[in-house]
Amino acid sequence: MAAAIKAINARIRANPVSDYLCSTHFWGPASNFGIPLAAVMDTQKDPEIISGKMTLALAGYSGVFMRYAFAVSPRNYLLFGCHVVNFGAQITQGYRYLNYWNFGGREQTLAARAQDGLAKAEGSMDKTASQVEGVVKDAASKVESSAKDLAGQAKAQMDKVTR
């Protein structure tokens, strides 16, 4: 059994492509690409949920491992690319964090939300006012027709009495 495993390993290592695909130089960065993918996806989310400390830690981590990717032999360009993407995403998140919490972005967002809420409330009030106006007109026409009916009945009664 050991001989068969050695033969398979020798066959894999003989081919440069399969040797690379079966190495940690490939699988380390490939499995690590989840971090930059998540960071890139997070750039579309609300900046209120960004953690400044975690963003700084991940930017530092990516900076260190970009250097490590070139320090190892042979150079690991896949690991370098993974950390370049992550570093860029973390810097973007850091900018969004600072803009939101320190440079007035939060106040602008809250003001925009308040304006949207005010516009919705005004629209709702206009709609309700037109509905109330319609109900009042219907009620007025019902009262008017009832008053005409009662006036007609009263006139008929007066005609009966005066005859």
C-alpha cells in the first residue's frame, strides 16, 4: 500500500501543474479567498455595521501577508493577489467607516432618511385627506337627499292637514 501511495505521489509531483494544484501554495490562498470576497461584498452594505477595529486588523493582516507572499520561495503570486484584493477592500471599508462616523456621513444619512420619512408622511396625509374629503362629500349628499325626502314628507303631511 505504501508503495502505491509513493507511486501516485511521484506521478503527481512529476507534472508541474498537478504538483502546484496539490501544494499549499495553491490551496492556502484558494481557501483564503473567502475573506476578500466577503470584504468586497460588504462594501455594498450599510456603513453603520462596519467595525473599525476589525477593518484595521484585516488591513494589517493583508499587508503583512502580501510581504510574506514575496518572502517565501518560490514567490506565491496567488497569495499575493488574494491579499491585494483584501487590502483594497479593507481600505475601502476603512474609508467608508471614517466617512460615516467621523466626517459627517452619519448625519447626512439620517437627514436623508428623515426627509424620506417626511415625504412618505406627507403623501400619506394627502391620501388620507382626499379619502376623508370623499367620505364627507358622500355623507353630505346623503344628508341632503335625506333632508329633501323629509321635506317632501313634511309637505305631504301639511297638504293632508290643510285639505
